[in-house]
Amino acid sequence: MLVINGTIVTWETPNRILENQAMLVRGSKIVELGPQDSLLQKYPNEERLDAKNAFVMPGNLCAHTHFYGAFSRGLAIPGAAPADFPEKLSKLWWPLDRSLNLEDVRYSALVCLVDAIRHGTTTLIDHHASPDFIEGSLDEIAQAVDQSGLRASLCYEVTDRNGPAGTEAGINENLRHIRNIKSGKTHDGRLAGMFGLHANLTLSEKTLEACRKACPEGVGFHIHVAEHPVDEYDSLEKSGMRAIDRLNKHGMLGPQTLVVHAVHIDVREMEQLAETSTWVSHQPRSNMNNAVGLPMVESMLRAGIKVCLGNDGFSNAMWEEWKAAFLAHKLVNLDPRRMPAETVVEMAVYNNAQLVNQQFGITTGVLKEGAEADFITAEYYPFTPVTEGNLPWHMIFGFNESMIRDVVVAGKVLLRNRQLQTLDEEKIAYHSQKLIPQVWRRFDEKFI
Ligand SMILES: [Zn+2]
């Protein structure tokens, strides 16, 4: 497939914006990038994808999401609204995840995957929970991902909140999925796996030890840390240590591990994240929605911590998350110089790509010869000049997800001229609507 008539943003380091260039895709990869005239001459019979003067750029990546949360949209929480983050867990997320059966899990994933394709997000790192149906739940998601054509890294959140049997089942589901990935049987390398943990506040010392022991070499943990101060206080109470110190003591930090949020960590915890090359994922929309505060992202980056950008189950339109990051840190610091657009790009483009590439053993998030053919076209027709230098600001103020016309992953077209090619949105939405009354009824029953 020859991609022609586009303005190509490579997101290499340093970034390049290419005019009059074409991109040849063979199989799942970009095999040639060069002057359009000569590529058209060289490959006259090649199938073409005409970008029609749109921008062609790598697909967006999401470092942390929860497909399972999709059916919360429009759900009424009984009684008074949750007053803080711990109440959000006990009044919304925990009764909801306990209300999901395997079919709900599959459809929660499918609706998110439709959303991701439509909005140009090509790889997602998911964190799953469905305590009444643990075994096989990651297979349901894996099959949905396979059907969609997207890439996803999956894990099951181990927690002690559903008793010892639930803890053990969570550990086993992670191991089963990781074994499937390692066996190489799965879906053309479009799936990866981590070892999921909920958060310090629902994990005993014994469970952390068991998870450390069970987790295979080379696999990282994916865990929420210090989203709210309660996680730190709970950790101090259980272990006499702060949350990151506790994970470090258990040997759970490191270059494969992904720590989510890190809003309330202290300086010594930051130092440990930097020393161990542990990844951090930032979700500003979720932080604002839960009113938990914002992490010191710029300080973390300065300290050498690789901070990425996720969406925590918000819409899979990642440019919305870019914009939230850009704005939120200015407001909270009362300083318009904070979180410049290039820092957002550092997280959302470069760090996310490194994280995804490490997990999947591929090169994505960049358009160059040898990289995976994971890209989007966006109908952005700028009325001011676009340069490599000012592109990050165009991304924040100009681009939006409604401009996305085509989405390609591993060389396969998933969205062509705004039409979904692999998933039937109407059917998926219709079937989800049929599942919702039972899910919400179970939610009311499980609500304490
Ligand atoms: Zn989360």
C-alpha cells in the first residue's frame, strides 16, 4: 500500500514534517519513505491510500485505561454523590466491576475499541477487573482486541478486596494471559501483557509477596499508586512505609513496571522511581474528575522519570488528554508557563512510544522505514504555518479527533474514509444496550 498526498509527521527525534513524500507499507511495516514522484514511478501498480492533503502521523498511544468502566456511562449512583475518591471506589467502581459477566467484559472492551479507532488511538494499555468472572476475562478482551485490529496490553488487577480466592484467581488470570502471550500464539504480536495490581490500599504484605514470586522474569507490574492520600496512609499503616518504598521493598519497581497516577508521592519516592527507571502514567482528566490533585509531572520529568500519558477510562480521544494536561497544570500552578506543549508531546508521543515498544517488542509511534505501519490521517488544514517547532501547539489548539479520517494498524486499514472496517458500531452499541439493564440491576444489588 502506497500512502500518497499527505503531509507526513514522522515524530522521529528530532521530529520531521515531510511534504511531497510517500510511504510504502508492506505487510505490517513501513518499508520505504521517499519522494512521492519516484515512489509512484517505482510502484505503479501498488494499492494506494490517498491522504487527500491531510496530515499523516503515527496513531495515538494510551498508557493506562480501563475498558471495564465503559458501562458506567449514564449510571445513577444511589444516595448522596461520592464525596471523595475512596467513596468513588466504594460507591461506583467496586459495585460496577462486580456486576460484570464475561459478555459484559467483552462488550465493554468493544465499545472502547470502537471509540479508540474512531479517535485514532492505535495502542492501549488496559487494566481490567471483573471479580465475579475472573478466569477467562482477559481472553474476552483479547478476542475483542483481535477483532478490532488494534494493539492492547492487558492485565488483571489483583486485589484482596474479594477474599483470598479472588486474590488467587487474579494472580492466575495474569499468569494465564502472560503465558498465552509468551507462547506467541496470539494475534500477530498485537497483544502484550503485564501483571496487574490494584493499589497498595487493597493489597496485603502477603499478597504482594505472592505476586512478586509469581510474576515471570521480564514482566512488569501495572499498579495505581497514591492516586489519593489514603493510599499513602494505608501503606504506612500496613507496612510503616510509604507506597513506593513498600513496592521497592517487594522488588516490584523497575524498567518494566508502570506506576499509575503518583499524585501524592514525596521526593524520596520520586527518587526511587528515577533510580529504578520505573514508568509513571499521568491521567489529568481522571485526576480532575476525582478531584485528587495533580502529580508533579514536570518535576518528575526533570528527575529523569519517564512519565507517559493515559486516559484512565475517559474517552479514547487522546488529544483530549493532551489538552487537559496542557491546561490543568497551568491552572493548578497559576502560571501559564507551566506544562508547555512540547512537554505534553514528550509524554504522549515519545515516552508512550518507548513504553509501548518495550512491551510489544516493536517500533511504533514513529513513521520511518522499518517501523510498524500504525498511523492515522487527520484532515487538518492549518491557516497559520506549521513547523516542527510549533507543531506541538497546533496539536493542542488546532487538531481534534473529529478530523481523523483513516486509521491503519499493522498495515491493516481499520477506519477508511471515516468508515469502520473491522467493527460494527451500530451492532455493538445495540447489543450493549441490551446488556445494560441487567448490569445496572446487579449494580443496585451489589451497592452497599
Ligand atoms: Zn486507573
